[in-house]
Amino acid sequence: MTKNDVEVDEEIEVFTARFCSESDKQGVNRETFRLVVSANPSKTGVAMGPVDAFQMEIAQKRSRRILELQECDFPIPRADEETEEVDFETEKLQKNRFSGRIVGPKVNLRLVSKWINRCGALHQKTHRNSCSDSIFPARFAKGLKALLVIDVEQMCVIDAPTPCRYVALSYCWGKAAMVKHLRENSAELRRRGGLSTLDIPVTIRDAIEVVRGVGERYLWVDALCIVQDNPVSQQAQLAQMGLVYSLAAFTIVAGSGDNANSGLPGIESWTRDITQAVIQVEDKTLLEVITGADYYKGINNSDWITRAWTMQEKLLSKKLLIFTERQVYWSCWNAVWLEEVVLEDGYSVEFQYNPLDAGPAMSGFSMLGVETGQLNPARPSTMKPVNCNDLYRDFVNAYRERRLTFQSDILNAFSGLCQALSAIGNEEYHWGLPVSRFEEALCWWVRGGGKRNNASCNPTGSTSLTVKFPSWSWTAWHGSPGYPWLSWLHQTWEEETSPGASMVFFASIVNGRMTQINHKMLESSGSPPENTLPVPDPSNCNPGHLHFQTTTATLHVRRLSLEEVALESSLQNQYSILSFEPQHYSLILDDPSHLQFDERQVMKELPEGIPEPLEGLETYNVAVLDFVVVSYLKSESVVCLVVNCEDGVAYRIGLAYFKLQRWGRVKTRQEKQVVLG
């Protein structure tokens, strides 16, 4: 650290901060601290210009850590040295335990191998939650079908043997030129040594080196282990992505760079340059922490943490080997280990701030309650259990914060999480919505307003049928910048809802048949709702359409003036319904941009004085909108989707709910069969 690291209007603060603690088998706790040098905005200063401008500039500055030091043993241990084994049965501890460690330019794969073995031994025997357990219940362990893997010894793609211990790779494709498994080069990729002659991306090449270096043999990489131009096979493999990552021995994470040629830093010695200062303070030897300037820098700076595809890969993997620009981390159900500190020889380590807690905040599978009996919850015993419905909603909102190159992948990149939730909670999903709570799941809105993404997919894997994501599913919508999240009408799906179902929904099947979507809800209710209808006409075979008998109504919606909008607490509360008192309804329009507020016939039928031009434009402030009932589950209320109809198909544009008594007095109500696209 030099004086150039500190600005003239900053003050230096030196303090100790708790880094982590360990509890041994007897419950004795030991804490480890770091010495932190922080630059803080000056509280006193001489203003050289207008005082308010100067104070504003100071207020906008934040404290920043410019140096962190970790106590270490002497001689200082090195990450690239041979590692000593520890006998946990006799609790013979390595003297360097909790010491800082010098990190070299090249990753010591012997240390990585030690992490793998230590996790397998320690967390199998001494922890209730074995890291060998998959998120999926045991009955799913043999569920992988037609799995291909890379044999790193023979350097070719093969059919996975049975059983098969394999490592998975999680990385970003980016814009790098990719060697993909296609039908035309499949024979070449399967030939022994076939991969040795190809210019495969650097990240995949480095991953092969890691697998080989730690004594494993098989590697799964999506680009080479899924035939990319076979739609049927590709769809089948995407449908089991959850199992692929969950059953892997561990997952290698390329947490650095933005494309497949970024590589894994430290596999080649020239890919990372690390310098750590050593400071002697009396009898203490202190070593500079390589992540000290920004504790989360390595993982937060990565493109990997922002990508939609990698979210399910992170959450579903039971063990992660994460390569960042500066160092490598091991993360499993029970531990986080890293190159710069000797932590792997501790019994149970808890961080003050976990260096891998980056990206959108969310619950994980490890937060599920132990009462499920189906997976290992590595969570503090005092933490409230989380159920699958809560996890689903957390996952959806965290997922919507991430980026997709192709909006058509929005469902595929989330399918692994749906597969896991299905296995754990005995759930089914239809276009990303849980079937057992289908009515509640329909009652969402985009918090900051949204727009249709107009993306399409091939739901059956056939190139002959392309279907737009249905407007009633969140997969069809993206939010406004900075506000991608959803809210649901029911804060929790276990509260304020009647058991079972109040509606019957049918969906089109490609072969011309119809299927009932919410059959689980109907079974749980004990008796079918009165509005059960015959199987709809199968001539409409769009798989994204819902068919149901319901009540609809047309209502006059008034757009508020700018002055009225300014008084509202939410930017989405920009519309009112004529003849309704505010306490009798709630209305949110997700995307009203295409609505026409200039229907002259509508104006003639309204009381005098209500229609008026908007802000001097040739557009009036009232339109007629259609409301379609989708649920009666909310207590004493009726929930509607606001729709726009085109060619006999209704498309969602918003959500509303009404007091049931007031809805019963709407004169335009009528029973009809609705097709919701």
C-alpha cells in the first residue's frame, strides 16, 4: 500500500475483523481475525467550493478496504507445496491450520485433490449431511438416460458407463467459436483421440486437465455431450439437466471471463500473476490477502454469476470447484475452502461473510426443512425451514435478475430447477408454473411493469412446431430495467387460500388431445368444481393455450392524469375502473402500451364529463377492457386476468381482483369458454 492508494479527502482506519470460526467435536469455538486497512470519507474537511456540493461529493463516497492481512505461521505455507494429511479420528491437527497461505501462479492440483478427498472422508463420517448425497431422492439416481461423457484418458466422447462417476463443467459460451457435437462430426468426436486433433475452447481444455490432474476420468460438457442439431435428443437432455449436475461428483466452475476461451486461471502459470506482501508486527507474521481490496471480487466480477443458465448449475451441484481470477475455491454442503487460507484441516468452519455469497440473494435447496427427509439441509438449526413453494418463488425472482443471450432459452435454463423441485415436492410444472398451485401461480404481476418478450420455443423438440411463450406464464415477460421481479397476489401459497381448486384448466396437446392441467388440485379438493366442462374442441392444438369455462366481463377503465398518478404509491397504479369504489378492487396493467383510449363509441355511452383528452393529445382517457376470472381462491374475492382478444384468443395484459359481492353486481358478466394464449 502506498500513499497513492489514499485520496486527499479520505481518512485511514485500521481495525480487526472476524473472518471465520471453527467448532470442534467438543463444541469448543476458535475464531480467526484479519487486520483491515480501510479508506473512509473524511468527516471533516475544508470546502473549496460551495459547501452543499462539497458535502454531497463526500456523502456519495463509501468506505473501501485497501488492504487486508491474515496471520500466518512461519515459515509461511504455500498453496503449491505438498499437503500434509490430517487424522480426524485422533484429531491430530496440522500446525498450519487457519494460517494464511501464499498462492502461486499455478493451481496445485494436489491441493485440489486433497479437498476432494477431505470432503469425501470428513463430511461423510462426521457430518449428518453427507456431501455425497444428491439433491434428488435416491430413487432418481439411475434416472439419467443416454448420457454422453468425455473420457479424458482416451480423449473422446463415449456413452457413459454404468455406474459412472463424472465431473461436470459450468461455464459461459459467450461469443467464442465453439466446437459442438453435431450429427455430422459425431463419429469423429467418438473416435479415440478425436478431441486431441480439434481446436476445442480453452475452458474445456483446461477442465480436461483438471479432471485428469485430480485422478478422475470422465467429464460432462454440454457443448460436446449433447448433440446440438438433434432437436429431439437435445430436448431430452435438457429435460434431465437437473440430474446431470446434481449427480456429478463435483462441478468445475469457470468463474472468470465471459466466454469459452477465457480458460481456468492457474491451470497455465501465465494466466494469473499474484503478489502478496509479508509484514512482521512484533512476533506476528502477517500475509496480504489477495481478495482484500474486494472480498467478493473474484466471483462478483464474473460473467458466470450473472448468466441465467449457470444459476441452476450452481444450485443443483452438491460440490463446486470454482476458478476465479485470483484463486480457487471449494464449496460443498458443509464447507468452503480456498487457496489463500489453510481451512481444509478444520472440523467445521463458519464464515462471518461467505466469499461465495454473490449474485442475486435467494434461498437454496439446503434451506429446505429436515422434515422432507429427502435431502441434506446444510443450514443453521435455528433457521426457519423453507418449503418448495417458497423456494420456487425465490428461484423465479433470482433467475429473472440474470441474463439470457436468447430469450427462447428462458424455460430450458430453468427446467433443471423445476425438475429438482418436482422430485423433492412431488410437483409438476406447466410452462414454468406449478400444477398443484396453478391458480395461485397465475396470479402474478411484474413489479415495475413489463413487456412481452415475443420469444418462441419448440415445446416437443420438433422443428416443425414453434410456439410463443404464453402470455399467462412469467416466461413470456421481461421486466423494466432494474425491476425484473414478480409479485404474487398470495404472499404465501399456504395462507388465505381455500383447499383444492376453484377452476378447471385444460391445455392443448400436439397430437390433437386435451389434458387437464390442475388435476392434482382437483383431487386434493375432494370434489370437482361446479364449472367442470367437457373436453374442449381439440382442433386448436397450440400447446401454449389454456381452455376453461369461466365468467368474463367488460369494464370501462380510465387512465389517470399525471397529477393523479403522482399521488399514487406505485407507478403501476395508473388506472381506475369506472363505477367502482377504490376499496372494492385492485388493478395492475403490465403492458398497456398498445391499448387504444380513443374509442368514440365508448365515449358516447359514458356519463357526460368523464371522457376528456389526455394532456392535450388526440387520445381519450377511457377504454373498454375484458376481464376473465381465473380464481376464486382468495378469501371473499374473485381474481381476474385483464386480457386483449385477438382472433378468438385472449392474451394477458394485467391482473385485477374484486370483492366478490361487488363483482356479483357487474351487469356485463357472462359465462363463456375462454382460450387464453
